[in-house]
Amino acid sequence: MSSFGVMTRTPLLAALLALLAIVAPARAQQDQPADGAAPAESTPAETDQETNTVYVLMETSKGKIYLALDHEHAPISVENFLMYTDEGTYDGTVFHRVIDSFMIQGGGFEPSGEKRPTKDPIKNEWNNGLKNKRGTIAMARTNVPDSATNQFFINVVNNPRLSMPISGAAGYAVFGKVVKGMDIVDEIRNVETTTKRGMRDWPVEDITIEKVRRLTPEEVEALEAELAHPAAQTDDAAANNG
């Protein structure tokens, strides 16, 4: 299976290899679903009924990343992500694959390199109208279309090829976007990487996902107010620091 980060090859070949698949590392191939395995059934997520948006806070060792999950267009992927979130599965994992010109991937591995247990794979919602643009979050998977479990990635550049049927005749399912903390994502994308346990593009210094949780209604209200008036928030902060 192709791996990311083959930077010693020609730029064109490296780009093609990177775009073939965003997958679990080769050492985890035994976890691929068997042919014909049924996608997991999901329970409804608690959402804002007016917007179908679920806000989530991802606290990392580099800072806080706020996500808006699109339940309307990607209900299966959102419910899957929230299931792992509510169970605490992401807490203490790391961003194990970082490519500064592509994406940052995490959610599936301990700092030691051990793989976190997963639930059944889900149906791929890649053709839901959401595109792999900079700042969006999408499901990572093997080259089997309906194989995504707990791993996800955040696009750090526009990756239009990932929204096309490039791997297993399917693309990669976007299910939300970063609404605050893209500066933290960019800080993570620029860290130095190495090879760990046979997996390339692993940060030399572990980038830990300390906790992922849903925002409370009060936090959602405050975040939405900030997002609606970013200039006012900046001016207030400057005045308070003056």
C-alpha cells in the first residue's frame, strides 16, 4: 500500500502517491473489513435542529481546534465521530501522520504507536457535496471505500482530487470544518516528522489530542457570536490588553 511523504522521489510521483489514499498504516491492514462487510449502523446524534451543526472542541498539545460538524450532509460520518468522541476514544491519541503540503491525520494511535480499538467500519459519504478544501475534516480509510473507523484528517490545503473517485472508485468523505484554531492546525502541519514503527510522517515530537468533546449550549452561543463578529472580538481583546 502506498505511504505518504516519499519526498525523495520526483514531485509528480510523490504527489500521485500521496493522493492515492489516506489510509491506516500498512501494519494495520489486518483491520480492513472483509469483502461484503456491512457498514455500521449509527444512532442519531444530538444536533442543533435549525442548522444541523454539531460543534466540537479538540484540545491538543499545541492548542485548541474548534470544529463544526455537518450533520445534514454527512450524518453517518458525524454520528461515527461523535460516538468515538463521547466514549473518549480520541483522548490521548496523537496526530500520527503530518504532511505540510497535504493534511494532518490522527485519532487512531497511542503515542507509543499502538493502535486504538475501533468499532465496525461505516459507509463512505464522499459524494455528499462537501469538498476536501483547506480547513475541512474528513474520514481516513483504507483503499476499501467503506472502511473508515476512528481515523480522520484535516486538509491543510485544497485537495480537490480527494473529492473525486480516486481510490476504490470513491473519494474521501468530508463531514465538517475547522471554524476556529486553524492557526493551531498550521502549527501542527509544520512540525518535523520521522518514521516510527514503520510509519512515515510521524511527528518527532508527539502532537497529542488531549481531549475531544461537544461544546455546551453556552459555549456554542459564545462561539457563534465570536464567529459572527470576529473584528469586534479582536478589537475587544486589543482594548483589554491596552
